[in-house]
Amino acid sequence: MSTEQLLKTPLHALHLELGARMVPFAGYDMPVQYPLGVMKEHQHTRDQAGLFDVSHMGQIRLTGAGAAKALETLVPVDIIDLPVGMQRYAMFTNDNGGILDDLMVANLGNDELFLVVNAACKDQDLAHLRAHIGAQCDIEPLFEARALLALQGPAAVTVLARLAPEVAKMTFMQFQRVTLLGVDCFVSRSGYTGEDGFEISVPATDAEKLARALLAEPEVAAIGLGARDSLRLEAGLCLYGHDMNTGTTPVEASLLWAISKVRRADGARAGGFPGAETVFAQQQGGVKRKRVGLLPQERTPVREGAEIVNEAGEIIGTVCSGGFGPTLGGPLAMGYLDSAYVALDTPVWAIVRGKKVPLLVSKMPFVPQRYYRG
């Protein structure tokens, strides 16, 4: 895709002004890094506060008395009893239990749900919603209407509370309407870095004004996709299309925690989502492969796509995400391994440019998460 054909977020001109290096990502021209550089951007987010433009993500509003019940037929998550002012991580599954996308779902009250889906999947997600539940609720895409900013790091609450003191009382995964600089926004205390922080949905026309105000605060630096990737990797968080896809089930992806108890095989509203039988059978009988954390035992970074072998040289898996963890101070990776090798501290090897790099199966997150739970 040529640069002319790439979509631009409402902050595109600001990124250029800040000296960002732009790259194509999910059909958008996005900042991969700023003059500070990926390593320093990563560390700044861990130490203070980083501002990320995530306006390429898809925001969708569902309204109507049947919206929660309808959405529950597409995800293995408890939506009906999701409290007003809370959001929950969810996945769209297909008939084989494969993951079509992962998303956030918030309950705004008054029969209104707010969804944030991945950029590369947003058009197909919208079509999926319309095809399956379009008759049961109103589905309104907000793709052009709203931007999304993420303010992440230990100083995020101090910074955002200067504009709206009430955000300091929010806890992890709370979601509420907040007025920022006179503009009606939706704010959740959540993010994709493992740090405390907020995600802010703002009308597209006001996004640059809000971004500039946040960047004017001494604790805040602009952060690109490069550091976003290393931060989420240290936090052990999946990236759709890399660490899970339509050929991966929630059980294989080690996302069983995201299937609400009430929707599990022995729950009060068991099943009722696409692929439930497959998922339950895997829960019961296990899976052939699973996503695990991997720590290279040398300085060599191990990248996505590298084959993983056992001592005998037999292929037993593949790396799905990998790189260098600035906070960890070394390389790290996630991959899918044959179930016989998923126990912690199991030695395996990645093939990197024809050489065997030793790895140990590791717990995740690699760096402790610091979400604010009150």
C-alpha cells in the first residue's frame, strides 16, 4: 500500500511535527518512534507517563434493551452481568473456537455498550456484529467520529487528575464519562503496557487539543508503536494476528482466565458462544499446543516465526512474538509449544539464522504488572 492510500489518525500532523518516524500499520500511517528512540520511550512509560495514539483502533457503540444478551452470543464472556461503569476483556470466537479478534467491552448503562476492537479487524468485526446481532440491537461504528489516546505509566493518574480530579478514584477496568478540557470523553483505567494508566475516547475534532495539553505536562512524552510492542511483550499480553488468530482457541492461547465462570461448561449460562463445544472439550481433555513465555539464555533476540526444537532437534513449536525487553534487561519471547514442553523451566531451543539459541519456558508477565486495583 502506498503512503497516499494509508489512512491517517486525527493526530497525524502532530506526529510529523514531533518528528515521528512513520510506518504503515493496520492500513494506517502510524508513528513507530519519536526522536527519543524506542528504548527511552519504553523506559519513560515505565518511569513516568507515555502518550500513545491508538486512534486506529475501532470504536463501536451497541444500544438497545437486548444489546448485552445479543453480544453474549458472540463472546465467551459475561456481558449480561457486567456492572455499569466497568469494562471487560472479550474475544469473538468462530464455530471452531478460533479467535476472530479480541476486544474491550464497557457497560455505559441505559442499555448502551461501548466496544474497542483491533484496527486490522474492525471492518470484519462490524460486519460480524451486523450479520449476527444486527436485528437485536443498534450497532453504530464510531471509526471516524472518535479518536483514542492511551496515557500509560505511574504518573498517568497525576497528570490526568489535573484535568479531571475524579479519575484518581477510578480503579483498574473502570469506565466512565469524563469531561476533559470541556469535551465529553469516555475514560477507562486500563491499557496495554502492564502499567497503571488510562485510555481516553475523545471526539476526533478535539483529539489534537487534548493530546497537546497532555504532552505539555512535564511527566508526559509521546510514545510510538515500537515501545508499545516491547511494553506489552514484557507484560505478557497478546497481539492479535501474532499471538492468536482464527486458528487458535482461547485455551491454546492461555486465555482461559478470560472465559467468565458463568459461561464455562459448569456455569449458569454455559456455552452459547460460537465454538463452545470445542473450547469445553479442550478444557476437559487438554490441547496439543499452548502459548508460553520464553526466556532466551543468551543475548540473541529471538523473533516471531523462529522454529523451536527439542534436544533431539525435532520441531516442537514456533515463536509468535519476540524481541528485547528494556526493563527486563534482556531478550524475551512468547511462543506456541507442544504440550509436553510447556512446564516452567523446560529447556528448548530456537533456531536463529541456523544456530540453536537456548530458551527456558518462563512464567508471564516477564515484568510485574502494576494495574491500580484500589
